[in-house]
Amino acid sequence: MIIEEVKKDTVIDFLKEKKRIDGRSFDEYRPITVEKNVISTAEGSARVRLGKTQVLVGVKVDLGVPFKDRQDEGILSVSAEFLPLASPTFEPGPPSEDSIELARVVDRGIRSSEGIDLKSLYIEEEKVWGIYVDIYILDHDGNLIDAAALASVAALDGLKIPKYIDGEVIRETSTILNFNPKPASFTYSKIGKDIIADASYVEEIARDARLTIAVTDQHVVALQKSGSGSFTKDEVMNLIDNSFKKRMDLLSYI
Amino acid sequence: MGGNSSEPLIIDGKRIDGRLLDQLREITIKVGILNNANGSAQIHWGGNNILTAVYGPRECFPKRAANPYHAVVRCRYIMAPFSSLEEHGRTRPNRRSIEISKVLKEAFENVILTEKYPNSVVEIFIEVLEGNGSTRCAGLTAASLALAAAGIPMKDIPFAISFGKIDGEIVLDLKKEEDNYGDADVAMAIKPLTNEIILLQMDGKLTREEILKGFEMAFDSAKIITKKQRDALMSLYENEEIED
């Protein structure tokens, strides 16, 4: 706790001079790399590196039973595991509120973008495809939501949907899922009066509030504020504008 | 949200319950309805019936969860198994209620002067007895009063409100059908003294302009909701004898 307090003070001291601790500008992301098809056993997968943060996403496609109120639609399910090997602050056990929140925010961005037509996953009465997105946090150096969202979108891009023939799931031949438009997720951290993009872990310790904005070309498709701080209406609107501007840059990594 | 309804949700500028686009549902709040809690409030907001209570500041258990610099805030939001017109729900927290509890807790951390109570905990309980859309907003609005009634020092008494998009129109205060069959819903909590936003969640699709319009409706609703809150809190003390 003492070390965290010291790091926090350093971040705040740098911000007073309009600088970030790693020399980035306020809206600058760390280097991003996206590798696709990294898990041979999954129908879709991707590994994203965002600075020192690493996230792996594996997607399985399985037969499922549709929800009662959505008989003609397939299933999309997003879960997140904060693996204990990823950070000294992660503990084994049931999902934490942070991992549940992360999965649900990523889920909302993908679902609300309507880039995946869930009706296209219908097979026959009481039979649909279920897309199960599992987010594995491998190394935690901040901004897990954006890394996880980008990895999930990358893993779903080109997802193989198996064939269902005579009551059997055939995974050897498949069709490719159509996914358009794709959402891009941007998380902003407010520290004092300053707002920065893509906070590292040290910056997250110092932050007062966080706002995640997911956008497609025309629409905001998810908003999630978190942390004990606050945002003004004008700040939210400016961040929405910034997210629209940066969307294509971020998606170009996929 | 995102479901399909063949029935229109707006006819001749009026919503299914006869409301105008920017009209709130009926709100009644009662403060001080439980004996054991340090503070409590019950809110009826449209078809919502939500009981809220606050315990604390009290000693924090387990001890390792305590913080030597400030009080820990906990919040439990949960829907009763009988709170929905549809099937029987679960008694235990699900993923939805865990996420809502988290963002509500963070909103309350913003207003409570936690630094006054190191090593202690303030616990906020929000039990949805009957749910009819925008339950987290109604719950936060009531729990703010439970905190005030418990004598917890706060910077402001926040309220929360929802807006969304139904049949192509931006509307205030979504009821259940509007949430289920609408195109988007936004929940937000506001500190009325400073107009800061301390809770913001959105689900669905909205353009920039639609969000801006919703924000304006939400900020405009402050007058009505904060007056209801103030009146409910004041009535707690109206019949009290003042002792020397």
C-alpha cells in the first residue's frame, strides 16, 4: 500500500506538468499488436498486446438451445477470467466483480453494434449455434477492457461456424461468420481534472474515475462509468467525439 | 432491450402508460421505515417498489478488508425472486446484480465523506421487491436518502434517472416494456449541486445527438426528483420533538 501511494503521487506530479509517467501524450495508446488464430482448438482466437498488457481470447461455437423469448436467435456469451498468473492482485476463486463487469461491458459493445446477426445462427427448432467468448487476462498492466474488447472483436472476425449435418456437428468444414460493423472500445481515465486514454496499471492506481465508450461508425454502442470520481456532461460528449475519430485507427490492428 | 414487439410503444406522442416523452412516472418516497437499520427509505417509482437500508459506519469485517485511510463502502443491489411478472427469479446475486452493485457502490463512494471513518464500513442494501424498469435508478435515489437518514456525512444527495430510445424517439424514465423492446437505455446518476455524473451506463445504440438530447432531459428531471427527495427526508423530522 505504501508503494502504491508513492507511485500514485508520481503519476499526479507528472500530470501537473501535463506529462505522463511513460512520456505518452494524453490521448496516446501504447503499442498494440494483434495475433489471430493462436489457439488451434478454438473456432476463433486472438492475442492482443497493449503495452505490457496481454489478453488472450478463445471462442468456441457449440450447439445450444435458444432462449425462450428469442427462439429464432443464436446465443452470444462473453466471460472473463482474471488468471492468478497475470497479476499479484488477482486471486483464484469465483469471478470478481471486476471480471464480471469487464465481460459484460465487452458483451454490450459487441451485441449492441449488431455486427453479428444472431438470427443467422438459427439451425432448426430448439437448435441454434452458441458463440462462447472466453477472455483470458494473461498479464495485467492496465486498460484490460480495451485490450479484451479488441481481442474479442479480433477473435470473432473470421470465426468458423461448424456445419450441422444429420444431427451431428461437423467442425472440419465451416462457414465464416459475418461481423460488420465492428465496435471499438475506448477507455478514459480521469485523474484530478486530467483525462488520459489507455491508462497503465500505475496510472490506474491514481485514477478517480473511468469511462469506457464503445462506438461503431455511426453509433455509441456502450457506455460504462466506473470508479468513485465523476465526469461532466461536456467531458462525456468530448470523449464520445474523440472515440468516433479514433475508431478506424484502432480497428486497423485487426 | 433489443427484443421485438409488434405493438407500438408510442401512439400520437404518448407512451403506453399515457406519459409524454419527457414525463416521469409517479414517485413516492418514505424515509425511516425500518427499525434496526441506521437509515432506511422505500421508494415507489412507477411499478417499482424498492426497499433500501444503510448500516454504519461500523467496524469493518473481515479486518483485512478495512482501510486505514477511509471507510469502505459496500453495496448490495438485488432483485427479489418474486419481483418480476415473468418466471421466479434467483435469490442469489447474479452477474447483472453484481455489476450493478459495483457501479452503485462507486457512485456512493463519490458522495460519502469516507475519510472521516477510517477502518470502518458503510453498507448499503437495495432490495427490489417489485421491478418495473430503471430499478437501479430508483434504488440509488432512495438509498441516498437512507444514507442521509443514517447521518452519514455526504457532499450531496444524488439521484438517478434513465433515458432511452423507443420507436425512434428519446424518452425519459423507461418502464419495463420500454426497456425490453426499446433500442437503447441509459442509466445515470447526478449530483444536483454540481451537475457531475457519478453513474453512467448504456446499452443499445444511440447517436451523439440522441445522447445529448437524453442528457438534457435527464438534467431537467433534477428539479422534480430532488424535491421529492428533500420532502421525504424532511418529513422524517417533522413530528419530532426538539429536545434541549
